[in-house]
Amino acid sequence: PDQLAVVTEVDENGDDAEVDEEGELGGDEADASEDELLTRFNKMTFVVATRKLEQLPQWVKVSEVFKTDSDAPFLKRAGISGFDDPRYEKYSQRLARLRGIRKYVYRMDVLERTLSYDEVTEIFVRVNSLGAKLRSSDLALAQITAKWRHSLQTFLDFQSTCAQNGFELDLGLHLKNLMAFATGQSRFLTVGSLTLDVLQQAWKQACEGMEFALNFARSNLGIDSPALLSSPFLLVVLAYFGHRRDYALSTEEAQQLRYWALAANAKGRFSRGSSETILDQDLAIIRNGGGVNELIDRLRLQFGRLDITPEELEGRNQRSALFKTMFLAFRAAGAKDWRSHLAIALDHSGSQHRLQFHHIFPKALLRGSYTPREADDIANLAFIGGKTNRAISDKAPVTYLLPLVAQHGAAPFAAQCIPVEEELLALDHYKAFLQERRKRIAAALNAFIHATA
């Protein structure tokens, strides 16, 4: 059974991470999967050990290599028994390069005590703009705290408050929101020129804006976790828009904003190209007095038609932004677990009720006849509780689904757009099943996005 996981974070370029295949659905930064670790391992990079990696004959612990100058134990473990082995010289050179780290000369610059805090901060930012890459938000934070002493705790306190309300967001996102309110754009390039008064006033407004954004996301969009956002940048636009409207929206304007936010989230507006550039486009529209119609026009310019087509779902998997919208649409349609009849939710207590995504046609059943990509198709995924998922295990849909339909009726499956016609549940009709379900999912997503709040 597969756990449902969505990871969001803000990196130095403002791009947000996509869905991870393992772990529960939540807003925490997830560890790399085994496959990702193995890929990095094969590229001779430093990775944290896992049980699987430690069993590989080429795996060496850095600490063990540093303890001895002899290559013999490591070469022997890798299966090299003599000098004539073509890998002998290559592996020996790698071990020598690793030990060479101990001889690396580190430069230390000691700053004079007479330097001011601002001067020290400026040096820190200049030095760290090269060499070891720091996130732009880290450098901005150094400049902000140089002018606004003890502000870090203020930022962390608000971050904690948001987390307690279900939105655990990267501190960099809150700083980007601060920049939007201070300058009308999201980049940190001008942060050094902002005065203390401007920063403090903008932070107060940014907090009010973020509170509006989170409330709008929860109450109007049905998004109650950052796990359901294709990018947290969406919150910055909502926050800034609410602020510029003095938090007084007409019924029509609120409905339009709901449509824009859900369409932008489903299409992955901030996941294409330079996400900061795209964010700044939206902020500029709002800054210049534009309305939601202009935001929708910009979205249409990016993607063309905004309605979701069955073809658009083809080849998508749990990493797609559409997967998150699918959950939102199914939950709004009243989708429930097929055994417990608990409504699908991200925060159920206990492992047996915790939400997972389930392959309707189990991957083990499809193996050999279909590719892993075809098995992970978004149209083969449904949302159920952990206990139900484990009970189904690798059973064929004809075996487990039809008895459930006979017992509970077709409604629980219609809520997740699952065809229950027996001929479509046969293994050799798998592609026809996907095609039919894509049509139903596309219709459900469009109805959800266009619905009135």
C-alpha cells in the first residue's frame, strides 16, 4: 500500500517541491526516497546511510575511511582481490581523494571588533553570495535582523501560530510575503535598502494578509493544509489581494478569486518556469489596481484553456498538482472510506484511519503487463484509510470492488469517479478503465473548480 504524501517547501529560487512518493500527506520536508538516494550514491555523492545502502558492497563510511590509511578492507568488501582488477586504481583514487579532505586548508577571516553590526551583516551577505550556496531568504534574514534586532523570534512566533492552525510553512515563504507587502514584489534584491519602519509596518500588514489567505484557503477553497497546495506562493497572492481590497470583497469578487485560486492550483501556475517571475506578475497586477479578471487572464495566457480535459490527466501521477485537486474535489463530493465510512481527511487519528492513496488495480497485478508509469496513472488512484488499503492488499478489483459495491451501493465509488462496471474491472481492460475514469475525473474537477463557494 502506498502512503499519500505531498511536500511543499520554498528553495532559494522560490520553486516548490512536488509530491514525494512515500510518507503521509503533510507539510513537512520529507527525506529523499530510496531510489533518489541510490541515484545520488551512484553519482559518488555523500548521502546519509540507510539500511539498504549499507548492504551495498561499494558503500563506505567516511568515518571509517578516515580512521585508516589502508584501502584493503574497503577494496576487499567491493570484491577487488588483486592489482589486476580494472576497478583497483579507480577505487583507490577515490579513497585517496576522500582522505584528502583532511588536508584541505580552510581560510578564516577575523573581523575587527570596531565594525558595526550592519557592516558585519554586509560582509556576511557578500561572502555567502558565492561559494557554498545559501538560500536567498537566509541572506535576506541576515539583512533584516541587522536592522530589526530580535525580529527572528517575531517571525518564528508567527510561523508557529500558522503551523498550529494547520499550515506549517517555510520561514522563507513568510519573508517573501513580507517583501510583497513592503515592495509590491517578491524578490529580496532591495531588502537592504528598506528602513526599520517600513519593515515593521510591512510585517504587521503581511501577518494580517497571511491570516486572510489561510482563512480563505480553508473556508473558500477547502484547502486546510499546505499539502494540498501546488505551491505556497498562492498564499502570497491571496494575502496581497486581500490587503489591497482592505479585506472587503464583493460576493462576485470572492467567487472569482476562488475560481482563480483553484484553477491556478490545479494547473500548477507557480510550478512552471521561474516561479518568482510568475509570482511577481500577479503581484504587479494587484499593485496596479487590477482585479481578479486580470489574474484569470494572465492564467489563461499561461495555459490556454483553463478547463481540465481527460487528455490532460493522461500520464499524470501522484506528483501532479491535479492529484491534489482531485482529493479536494472528491472530498467536496462526500467521498468516504469504503469500510469505515469516515469522510476522507488528512488529519484522522490512528494509523488504521490515516489517509492513503490506493491503486485500484494493484501494482503487483499490473506488473509484467503494464509499465510502472501506467500503473501509477492518476486515474488508477483513490483515497481510502490505511486499514482498508491493507485489507485490499493486492486483490484484483473484480475480487474486492464488486462485493463492496453490492454491500454499500455505487455512491461511495461514484464520489471518487470510479467505474464499477464489471467489464472495465478486468485486467485486460485496464486502459479502457483509465480512459473512462479520466473522463469522469475531468468532469468532477471542472464542476468543483466552477462551483460556488
